[in-house]
Amino acid sequence: MAKKVLVAVSGGVDSSVAMLLLREEGYEVAAAHMKLWDYTEVGGDSFQDGRCCSLESINDLRIICERLSIPFYVLNFSRQFREIVIDNFVSEYRAGRTPNPCVLCNTHLKWSAFLQKARETGCDFIATGHYATVEFNPNSSRYCIRKGVDATRDQSYALWGLTQDALAKTLFPLGKYRKTEIREMARDFDLKNAEKPESREICFVADDNYRRFIKEWEEKQGRPITPGDIVDENGNTVGHHSGLPFYTIGQRKGLGIAHPTPLYVQKIDIEKNAVVVGGEKGIYASSMFVKDINWVALADPQETFRAEIKIRYLHQPAAAAVSPCEKGRAEVKFDTPQRAVTPGQSAVFYDGDLVLGGGFIEIEKNS
């Protein structure tokens, strides 16, 4: 009897091709779209193409699934998404950190609530259009994540939070393909969304203006953003900021300061409601701490080990020594100081293309 898989489909070309590839491999395929947010709730006057959760995307998916005789469902996770992802996104920025909402969405919705729905409907697996691969290592008895073969589309960085139980039920059919191949397959399948543009921005910030989003979201909650001072490394006021959530470590543009040399955001001081700026040297760090670590390919390591670390999605992995600490933390010492190590971002540990684990950057130390 064929195994049944529930494919998370966004309306884009990747997830649509994923369900067709799985059907060709012999799976019994069903598709489900997660309705996570409403355009009327997130605001913004200019909406970019390629977004999930729009009526257009849902209608496109219905047409594709009806034509291919694939069962299609719409799952309303908007309440969970607001509580787990959006509220965290805003509170992290207010706390002076820079979050990656995709990590929380993957961990707590796509591989928690969505997986539960799959089980309730009798599915053996879930699948997504992520560019990554999952495999079982018999030597360690652990499920592992590897980078997708297309380095320009690899999404393993945002998958470090997945548990072993979740990975055991996960399929990534696109991991062995390049984006150009997926587009060509979509054309061959004559899919309605074959040429649909993609978006790499935050899905619920529909106009790609996260500052506008945070400002309006907080004002609706009766929590307006408070302006304050921009100070130099000696505490001297050199300008004024419009609100701490609108600044991030390493930022240079948009400071509104006339200065003979370039200034960069070095620190967000919550207690003083101040943005600390200085020269470029001050935004490099030789070490950092990582918290809330989920070990993927490793099983709770105790000894220091070598790894390549990504500290943001487009960051070139940097060689470092990783020393596990208590309570799911680790200290990372880079071979070469890294630019703009930012609290709140994900730090993902790699061995080549293998994801060893990941967590959230907590503290950075200046070199």
C-alpha cells in the first residue's frame, strides 16, 4: 500500500513541484495550505508578488490540485502564527535583538501543528518545498539535515530547530535539484504558477517594510515606539533614533548623523533606550554564546569540537571552536573575527553540508 504524504503548499512553484515529484515516486499525495495571516491585519499599501496566504495563491492551488486530482485543504493557523511568530518577532526587536521568524514558524507550525494535522488525516509523512535533504544515519541512529545541492537556494539554515521525531516524518523532495530544474519541471507539468516570482523576505511583512509593520502593530496594541538618543562609544549624544526596533547591529545607513568617518550600530542599549554607534572595528566579534540549542546530527556533545558557523542566512560559514555549556548553551570562538554578530539571529553549526545543530545568538564578545 502506498505511503501517504501531506505536502505543505504555499502557492509558489517549489511546493507545487514537490507534490508532483512525490506522486511520481509512488506516494499518495494530499496538499494543504497553511493560512497564517491576513493582509488586512498586517497592513501595508504595497504588496509584493509571490506571497503565501493571499486569496490568489489559494485559488491557484485549488486549480492545480483539481486538475491533478490531488486532495486540497486550507488550514487556518492564524491564531497560532500570531502568538508564536508575530508576537515574538515584535518583542525580539523591542528587546534589541534581530529575530528570524522562519525558524519559529518551521519548528512550531510546519513541524508541529502541521505534522499533527497530517497524523489526524492518516498521513505517514509531511513534505515541503525546502531546498535541503533529510537522511538517517545508522551509525548514530539519528536523522540528519544536509544542505540542498543548489547553494543559491539552500534553506538548511532555517531548519535547525526540527526534532528527531519531526525529521523521521519529513520528506524534502527538492533538495537534490537546482532551482532552474524546478522551474523547467513546472513548465513541463504546465503548472499555472510555473513563472510565479518568489519572495525571500518576511512573508507577513507584505510590503517588505518591517519598520512600518512594527510601528503599526505596536500602535494597535497601545504600545507606541519610544524615540531616544544615538550615542558614541563614550556616551556622547551624536543624534537621535526613532525607536530601538528600527536598528540592528552593523547598520550604517539611515542613522541621520553627519560624521567625518562612517559610523555603525555597535549595540542596542535597552536600559538607556539608546543606540550606540562607533567605527567599523567595533562591530567585529571573535566569540559569542549560543542558547536554546537543538542538536541535530550530534547527540548532546560534551567536548569542544570544530565546525563552520553561519550567523545569518547569507553569511559565508566561518570556522570556529564550539564548546558546549550547561542548559543548552555553547560558546563559540571564531578563528577570524566576524562582522555584525547579532543577538537574536540563528547560529547554525555545520560540518561541510551536514547540519550539526543550531541555536540563537545570545551574547557577543568584541575582539
